[in-house]
Amino acid sequence: MTSTTGAAGSGRTRRDSPRRGNPVGRFFAAVALFIRQILDELRKVVRPTRHELVTYTGVVIFFVTTVMMYVWGLDQLINRLIAFSFGK
């Protein structure tokens, strides 16, 4: 019932075993596989249009400015409370 050519359910046969062959060859084969996988993933990337890029940039600048103003306001409030508490 079970095959002796590989691990159960892994789909790997004995000839595909990573322990066989030249270690240097395996290393370069692994690097080549890694680069092929990177290129495959880069082909899937969808670049934004100019309009989307401008819109997203505007949203980020607005959000960062709003958070900066909020933090600055809290800083000013805390400074005034400390100055009032310890007398300046």
C-alpha cells in the first residue's frame, strides 16, 4: 500500500532527495530556484497608476500631518501641566 520511494504524502521521490548529488551543485540549484521564485513573484506585482499614486500620497501626507499635530498638542498640554505643577 505505501511506497518506499519517499515520505508518505510528501510527493517527493527518492531521486528528488536533497541529500543526493554534489553539495556545491545543490547549493547553486537552490540559489537558481530562489531567483526564479523571486522573478515569478515580481511578475505578479501590480503597479499603481499615476492617479492612484497621487491619491495615496496625499492620504499619507494628510494622515501623518494630522498625527503630528495631535502629538504636538499633547506635548504642549503636558509641558503646561508640568510647568503649572512645579511652578515656573
